[in-house]
Amino acid sequence: MSISASLKAPLFATAALVGLSFGVAQAHPAVSSQPWGTTADGKAVRIVTLKNDHNVTVRVITYGGIIQSVETPDRNGHVQDVVLGFGDLKGYTVDSAKGGLFFGAMIGRYANRLAGGSFPVEGKVYHTDITAGPNALHGGKKGFDKNVWTLEKTGTNGSGAYVTLKLVSPNGDQGFPGTLTTHITYTLGDDDALALHYVATTDAPTVLNLTNHSYWNLNGEGSGSIEPEILQLNADSFTPTDSTSLPTGQIVPVAGTPLDFSKPTTIGDRLRSNDQQMMYARGYDMNWVVNGAYGQAPRLAGKVYDPRSGRSMEILTNQPGLQVYTSNSLDGGYAGISGRAYRQTDAVAFEAEHYPDSPNHPSFPTTELKPGQTFDYTTIFKFSNK
């Protein structure tokens, strides 16, 4: 099946199929844009603010397509930022210079790992930079997270407040073939859902895997560990890895393992398990196979609830997999917008994507994109408080 085989319907038509109220008009959706610094090579960066009528505010910067903040109310109406990040551009560019932990970033051309930095496209082997042990991670040394995207359009409509960013990645960029044109539209609806709509085309056969790498803490940015949060995943199986985080090619049931979140389970309950998969990753950092058909309407992939704040977040996607990562590499080397240092388990990332290293595993869903095809996927983060 091609990447775009069953994704011809508009984003908001597909969203409506899963019961999200994108068709309900807002009274006062708002969008604004301001300068937000300049990169070392002189490129201007802007920050775009999306607001709805329920005190939910999302800020996106054009550097890396980064979600800089998401402010939502708790059960008592107290509004807090629930993603890890920085208060100025320098925080993100310093992170990039260190190699990157990808705070809030748009990841491409290939999210997750590629074995030895190599991948085949129509019988020819291509190479990208080794950036994580013996493998490539998140698209090479200068992936999409380290580029300044073009601010193409902002506005409001019946679906909410939105911003569209564009990036043209030339043929050979980081070793990937084909000139790739990517658009991502962030839409904040008055149903408190943040939708990320990815659309990409190429002029030559290539591989592509796009995702967002926000670190979520529903008790508030800088508030400490997410171990008390309760997670449920709509996934009966996962793709086990070796010691370098590469998938073995197997798809294994989660039943009887620490990865079984088929029922609501506190994240910290099994975080210190001596299961080999957990030891390899130093926590959770695995790809779950989301139940149901991918490439159609977004379906529920998971839900996380914080009993301290009352905040909940549903993750819906039409991607085939969901990488769940308990920020195992945060070691106190970064201080966030709150001024507090970030440490292991201070957040959890939900990276809706294709499986890691798919080009090297023909049995996995294809990530090949050819001229005339459209990569067209949607991921939705829907907030509530109880």
C-alpha cells in the first residue's frame, strides 16, 4: 500500500469521523505572529500563537517547526504550560548544537532510527549521518528540527486557529534522494484539540517518516516526574529492539510484559523492571503497533491522565505506530522555561510515526514515497480536565 493510498479526504473531514468537533465554529479563535530572534546564520525566526475560547494556548516557532508551549487549564481552571521547552531561541539552538534532544520539534526526513545510517530505495542503497551509536537518528546531523521553516499561512476558520509551515528539502539533503516539499498545519480547535497535519511530495523516489517530538508533562512543565501519570495504549503488540534500539523485525504481543498498557496503568509501576527491553532503553522508548487500520481516519492511539492536575490528553493518529519515550536521556543538563533543570522521567513523548528502520524491514509498513504520491497523515492531541 502506498503512503497516500487511503488519505484523499481533507484533514477535518477525517477528524470528524473520530468524533472530534472540528466542525463547530469558534466564537473568538485567535492567531498572532511575532519575531522571535535570529539564528547564527542570520535567518529570522517567528513565533505564532494560537488561542481558543477555553484558555488553551499553543505557540509554534518557525525554527524546527517546534511546539514551544501548550497552556491548558487544570481541574481548578489554573492554566499551565504542559510541554518542556525554552523561553528564547537560544535554548533550542544550544540544544541543536549539542546534537539535540529535539524539544517539541518537527522530525524528518526520517524519524527514529535507520540501521547504520543506510537505507534502500528501489534497489539502491543511500546513507545518512550516524548520530546515535552505530545508527542514524531523526534525519541526520541537520534534520528538519534544525531548519527554519517558511511561515506560509496563518488564520482562523470554522475549525479553529491555524498556522501552516513549509520546508523544501533539496535532493541529497542529509543523504536522502529527491527534492521533498513538506507542509505542516497546526490547528487548535475550540474542542481543545491540537491537530498536526503533515503533507509532503517528492520529485524522485525516497523514504519519509515525519513526527513531532514534544515532551509532555500534564502536571506542568518543570513540575517533576511523570511517573504518577496513568497511561492507556490502544496497542496489543510492539516492535522489540536490540541493544542499539534497532527493531529486530519481529512484532510481539505486549501481554505479560512491562509494555502492556491495554488497561490504565501508572507509568511508574513497571518503569524499573529488569525486562531486557526496559534495560536496553533505560525506561520506555519503544514503538507500539497501534490497533486498527492505519492511513484512514485518525483512531485513538492512547490516553494519558495526571491525577494531580486532573488533565487528560488523548492521542489520535492515522500513523501505524506510536513511540512512547519517558525522557530517558534528560540528565539535568538543560534548564527549561520554568528555570528548573530537566531530569529523567520529567516528561513523556508520544511520537506517532511509522516503525523505526522500516526501509530495512520489508515486512513493516512502507515508508517509500514516489513522485505523484502524497504523504498525508494527521496526529491529534486532545486535552480535557476532570
